[in-house]
Amino acid sequence: MPKAYWIVNNHVHDAATYEAYKRAIAAPFARHGARFVVRAGPQSVVEGEAQPRSVVIEFPSYDAALACYEDPKYQAAKALRDKAADGTLIIAEGFEP
């Protein structure tokens, strides 16, 4: 079964609230097997436009990635993120040859 990924690109405009969001996601992420692959390090936008912060989170499956997003604990954390940042979140199934 292929893994799945949350692909996030955002602009944080309230760092304190975003830090609270990061603390709040720990439990639902652990419950659904999330693992950070990219977490807001340096990036170069070489084509197109992007927000200044990119994050990629790996999940064991597409179902796990969706379940994490729909988890009530994640949705409570998302309310914090919505106050602190603007951007995109894409859930995509990985590729296995």
C-alpha cells in the first residue's frame, strides 16, 4: 500500500498561535502515524509562486492521512492554524512503482 503525504505551503502571520498549533497536533499525528519529511527549512522557489513555509508530512496510507485530517483533535488544532497562517494543504497518495 502506498504511503500518503500532506503537502503544506503557508505563510505564518501569528507565530505564538502557530506554536500552539504545533503543540496541539502532536497527539493526532502520533495516533495516525505521521512523520515529518520537510519541516519549514530553507527553500528556493525556482518556478511559480509559493508561500515562505513548506512542510511535507508522511502517513502510512492515504486513509491514515485523511483520517488524521478528519480527527476531531486535529480539527481543534486546525482552528488555531486558521487564525495563525494562510496557505494550502494537499493530501496526496504516494507513488510505488
